[in-house]
Amino acid sequence: MIEVQELTKYYGPHLAISRVSFAVAAGEIVGFLGPNGAGKTTTLKILAGYLTPTSGSARINGHDVLTESLQARRALGYLPENVPLYPDLTVRQFLDFAARAKGVPGERRGTEVQQVVVECGLTEVVGTRIGALSKGFRQRVGLAQALLHRPPLLILDEPTIGLDPSQIVEIRQLIKELAGRHTVILSSHILPEVSQLCQRVIIINKGQIVASDTPENLSRQLSRGLRVQLAVDGPVDDVLAALKELEGVTEVSPLGEGRYLVVGRDNGDLRPDLARLVVGRGWNLWELKAQEFTLEEVFLNLVTEEA
């Protein structure tokens, strides 16, 4: 669905993104993550046809975003972070205008508009001027216009920004329901949201892709046994002392009820040594498992230079 190869963009002398390459398969929901200024919005705007790259190529649904721009844009719906809306139009008037602009045939226009109104929870405000709506409802209108004409690809830049907690749950559920019917690439600063919605994440930092995988695989690769949770049937003080003396261990935290969290250096998996230690002391080992990093910890590890 999306093929990006060696994409580079300069703003004057400033390099925004450098040789960015990735692919998104049809039906995937992919999170596009990175700190402010990393190149997320630049990349998404190039895909959406708002910007031209300095070099490299991008294809959407088989169409080049430069040489076949109109065909590529027909295949996508775009929700920018700051939704451009006409405040003097009602919700229905704006969506009808958007449907006309997107080439939705007249005989289908009313049905399409009504369908996105229902899907995005806009029924109660469909006759209200957009300028009188809350930020949350304006965000819903932006999502509704992206869904018009049923594009195979949706590009969503911060889709839940400005929504209240109940609205966030509703929009997340709507995005989940789009899986299979649409390919979705979304940018979000809410990392738990990405974990809940996305099958895969692409992380960009300083204009370059630094990781691309499922959240689970990224967590597993980063953890590598560096944090281990174990349950031991033995005297607490003796167990703590023995664990702290083990080579490679940097921190031990008691979790209560015979459970401990052990943190090690980045030099291998602690689990074999921990198992030998506990069994060698004659204690019962009830549990031994690596504690995987959260997506937030993976993100911070990849985009910061601090150890």
C-alpha cells in the first residue's frame, strides 16, 4: 500500500529527513512515532501530496506521489494535526462540500455523508456551525472528511488530540474497526494509544528511521533479559543479599510475597545465572521471567542519547 524509498527533504539548508525508507502493507495499522522535529509531519505531508521531496520516491497504492499525484491522493484520506475547516459552514454543509471536492457521485453523496456522520458520532451536531463546535467535535469532523470516498489508505496525524476521555475511547474503537477495510498510518504522542491501536510501529529520530517492528518485538529485543522478575521461596534478607552479589546485577528491588525485580547491565541474559544461584542455595524457584519494556521505554531508549 505504501512504499517509501530513500526519501530526503531539505528546507533550505536544513535537512528534515534523510534517506527514509519503509513499507506498509494493505490492511495494516501502523504507528509513526518520533520526538518533535524528528521528521514525522514532513514525511506524512509528502505522502499526502502537501510537500515535494528533495529526492527519493514514495508510492501509494502503486501510484508515485510526484508523477501520479492525483491518482495517489484519490487513494488516501488525510487528517492533519490542525484540521482545516470552514467555521461558517454547518457540519453537513462542510461534509457535502468535501464529498463534492473528492468526486463522490451525486447519487451516493448523501448516503456517504450520512454514513460518516454516524460513524464519527456527529449526528447531534450535524446542523451546527463548525465554528460553534468544541475542539473534540471539530476533530471528529476532520476524521469524517478523511473517511469520505472510502479511501484504501488513511493518514492520521494525532487523531485523538483535543478529545475528552470518552471520545478518545470511541475514536480508538472506530480506528480499530477500520483495520482490514483500510490501511492506517497514524502519528501520536500518546504511546499507550499506539500500543492499543497499532500492529507495528515505525520510529523516526533526527530525520532517520531507527526502528520498525511490532511493539512486542521491539520490547523483546531491547529487554534481552536485562530486567528479570523472579519468585523465590527463601529468607528475604538472604535472597536480597545473594542477588545483589551476583555478577552483572546492578539493582535488586523486592516486590513483596517472595518476588524480586533484578536489573542487569547490557551484557547478556541474567536468567541462567539467577536460576543456578537460587537452586544452588537450596531455595525453591517459583517463577523466572524477563520483564519486557513498555513502548514508552523502547521509544525513549531509541530517541535519547542518555544511557
